[in-house]
Amino acid sequence: MHSSSISIWFFIGLLLTIYGVLIFGYGLYDLVSGNLPHVVLAKLHAPVWWGGLMTALGLFYLIKFRPGHEGK
Amino acid sequence: MHGLVSLSTLAQGAGAKTGMFLATEALAHLAPLDILVIAVYFAMVIWIGFYLKGQANTSEEFFMAGREMTAWIAGLSFVSANLGSLELMGWAGSAYQYGILAAHWYWIGAIPAMLFLGMVMMPFYYVCKTHSVPGYLKLRYGQGASVVSAISFAFMTVLMSGVNMFAMAVVMKVVLGWDLNFSIIVSSMAVALYVALGGLRSAIFNEVLQFVLIWGGALLVPILGLVEAGGWNGFKAKLAANMASGLTPHGDYTHMWRSLDHFSNNPMGIHWTGIVFGLGFAISFGYWTTDFLVVQRVLAAQNLRSARMAPVIGSFFKMAVPFIVILPGLLGLVVLHNADGSLMHLVGENQVSAAHPYSYNEVLPLMLVRYCAPGLLGLGVTALIAGFMSGMAGNVSAFSAVWTYDIYQPLINKNARDEHYVTVGRWATILGVVVSIGTAYLVMNAAGIMDYVQALFSFFISPLLGVVLMGMFWKRATKAGGFWGLLIGTLTSVGLWAWVKLVPSALRYVALSSDAKAMAEDMYRALWSVIVSVLVTFVVSIFTEPKSEAELNGVVYGATKLPTEEPVPFYKNEWFWCVIAIIAFLALNIYFW
């Protein structure tokens, strides 16, 4: 990549983290409040584990490819 | 986003938009969280555009992304340039309608060609340091063939971009109830901004971003669908029960080759020779190896090994795409139900009615709405928007490069400074978007034009394949041979299309059977035009003066000394991964035989 540039993977990590936190937060709120969304298989609480997975993956890329770090 | 997938898909998808407009109520209603997810995406792409502006100062940086892309980035961008939202929705709809046959477009219709590009053709594209496919034609055949190819490509690219833009606006109207003008203006402004600022690098970054979004937004659907259906075996059992009770039309929905022994034995009206030679060779190789839109991504790789590895990496992801496209379409056959609990029946665009309000093409949004809670739904919709926007960015960045390098520079202003060409490229990007918007509104007012635009595009791709292959692998091919091969091959394609249009019974000659359907006709027409372009190039070359061996260095097999690559461990070698890709490709076809 371009010298001293931010890697594309950093942007991806950032986006995944933002989305993951938003979705996980919503899922957690639903889980705690007991308000299931009106979708099929709502009892599986997909936003919780899918959001959690996205957050974990996002943080991995965010840290590994942070600007100035050799991982980029 | 044009090419082999979208040409067929658009015809089914947004092409017959009348049916879509019948749906009076939007499929999905977005929660504030969904809106936030979409807004974050727009903020991110604009930020990337402004950030990359400082890295797009020279023509090499603006048009070729500085040739600094790693194999992974080039590979994901390569496959992502073809992974638009219309493709996703159209092929999911085809899977609902025709079953797993639709996966042919992702496997035999892509994998052999991608691997051939990487392992065989890429060295020549890369070593000659061309900036485009018309640029390669100029080196090999001279200005004539190059200009013909550049003008047709530039013209068709912006037209297809407009067609896609309109089709996407229709999708947004149907799925979300958004106003057509709003969708067209907002998305095209964003694309114009980030491509004009950051050039190809910006387009590639957004394609990789889109790739991740599509998987993040769409992968949950087949996972939850399989859970609901009771796994793959549970799905097959439910499908068999539905067919036995007459709820689902009879057919082989889960095998790819068994019903291809005759045109009339499968709902697509296709014979295996059409799939193998027409789709697997003429259309697929034409698109994946000579369409500059996709080849440009690989040319931006940082070295030859990365350029060869990129299509190989892309092939693995391409093989996996049916999991998020074809599988949801198939699962829709058994899991989608009406509010009263009865099995939902999706229909063709022209059969949409109050009793059957949804068409095949809406199966993916229906599945998204079925499983995705707020936030996840926004992610799915963002993936659709991102797919559209990066497809359009691909079109305008390729248009900008071809316009500047292959039309403006040789024909209008040969000796300008480098900065001048970058400025021309930025304005060409804006111009490309403006023409696309114009085309979108043209199509909106005369929907029939869409079919002609798609047909027009298909006229140029296959003959180009014949001419490029002859030029790359036969030293004797001459300048006149290339020019006439391209011209006569294109006229053959136009002629066959017009023949069937005027005399429908001619289908039995063009597609070898009167039982053939539109898709089979496309495949055989492409095959004939490749054959004609190869034959004409051969015959004319025999009677004309060839180039000297020295002039062919870097562009022709046998006359080019390829650079020696540094030895690497086997797991980093492109040939190793190419063999693994071939094994995976064969295994998938055998498993779903």
C-alpha cells in the first residue's frame, strides 16, 4: 500500500466494529428487556451473536492494521 | 455493473419493472437503527474519498491506484466488481425459479476463466505495462482495433451504469418505498465524489468494503434459513413434500447437470454444450479476461505474482457466493409463507397481481425481512446499496481510464503534462456519472431501451475475446487480422441477434434447437461470434504482413521473456492455490451433479 497510508483493512475493521457494537447493543437490549423483534427465529437472538462476531472481527482488524503499526 | 451475470439478471430483474411497481407497499420498514447503519456507510465512503485524494496526484496513481495493491485487495476487488446488488437479487430469484442450475453462472461460468486469466493471460497484460485492455490491443494490433474497442467500451460502460442505476432505484422503491429521484441523485453524487477524489484506489477500497458488507449483511440469511428448514436434508425433504402435494412445480432443483441432456428437460431451456462452450468459454472468458472493468482491478496489483494470485484468490470467493445468493433463493421455496400460513408463491414480473404480489426477484429482500431484526436489516440494505454504488464506481473509474488513455490521449491531446491527464480523468468521472444519470432517466421513460442496451453490450465482449486470444497466443496474427476479426465478429453477433429478433424461428439455427430459450440463445450467439472472430483473424493474418519478433516482445506468448519470480514456499505459490481451486471447483460440480 501507499507509504504512510491507512490500510483498507483498518477502514474495514472500523466499519465492522461500529456496526457490531450497534447491532450487539440492540440485541442485548432486546435480550434483557424481553422484547423480541417480529422476525422468524427471534428467539435465537441473532443480533447478539452476529453483532458480537462482527465486533470481535472488527476489533481484530482495527488493532492489527492501526495506522503506524507494521501489520498494515 | 455489467457483464455475463448482470446481462441476464437485469433482463429478469429491473428490466420488467412494471410488475415491481404494482407492489403498493414497501417490503421493509426501516427502524432508526437501520437508518443509522446506512448513514454510517455513506459517511465512511465519503471520508475514504477525501482521505485518498492526497494519493491520487499522478496519472499512475489516479488510474492504476499506483499499482500498489496486494493480491488480497486486488482479488477481492476483482470479484467484488461483479458482485452487485442486482446480481444478488436476480440470481437468488433465478434459484427460486430454476433451482441450483443458477449456480452455473458462479462456477463453470466464472472459475475456469478466472484461473486462466491469472495463470496464463495475466503475465502478458502485466509485463507489457498496459493500463487497459484497449491499451493491450494498441500494443498488439495498433491504433485501429484499440480505438474501436475503446469507444465501444466507453460508450457501453456509461450506458450500462445508467441502466444499473435506474434498476437499483426501482429496487429501493420496491423494498423501501424510496423515491426514484432520491435514490438516483444521492447514490450517484456519493459515487462521483469519492471516485473523482480518490480515483481507482478509492473505487477499489469501496469494492473491498462492499465485499465485506455483503457477506456481513447476507450470510445470516442462509444460516437462519437452514436452521428453519432443518438443514440441507430437511430442505430437500420439505421440497419433495411440496412437489408431491402440488404446492411447488415439479423439477430437479438440487442437481446441476442431470437435466441438461436436452433443451426441453430443464426450465432454463439449455443444453450442456451451451453451458460448457457458450457460458463456460465464450461468455465467461470474454467477460473475466477481456472486460476492462474487472481486468483493471488486477492490473493495479503491486507485482506479477500478486497479479496472478489475485484472480485465484477471487475464484475461491466466487465459488462461495452461491451460499449467500443461490441458497437463500432455494430456501425461499420452502420457508416463505403468507400471513395465513399457506406457502408463498413468487411469480414472474409480468404475473404479479393482488393474489401474488411478489416476484422471483424479491426473494432475497423477502428472506432478509423474514430473519433480520433492526440493525441487521439495515446492514442487509446497506449491502445492497454498497453493491450498487461500488458497481457504478467500477464503471465510471474504468470509463475514466479508457476515455483518458485510449481516446483523449491518442486522438485529441497527445503530449500534455501528466497533471493534465489526471484532471481530464477527474472530469471524465463526473461526465460518466452525469451521462449515467441521463441514461437512467432515459430508461425510466422508455423501458424497452434497456433490453437493447444489454444486447448492445453483449455484441462487443465475445469477439474481443477471440481477437485478444489470437493476439496473445499466435505470433502470426497481424494488425489487419485483429481489426477485421473484431469488426466481423461484432457484426456476426449483431446479425444473429437481429435475425432471431426478426425471424423467431431462426432460433433453431442460432441456438441449435427450437426448444432453446433466451439464455441459451445468448450463449450460442457468443460462441459463434468468438469462432467467427478467430477465423477471420486467422484468414486475414495469413494474407497480410506480420510484425517482427522484436515488436511482439512483451505482448505475445513465445516472443516474451517473462520475468523470473522469486521462489516462495508452496503455500504462497499461485500454482498451488490454482490446483486447490480446480479441485474445489470439480468437487462442487460432482457433489451437486
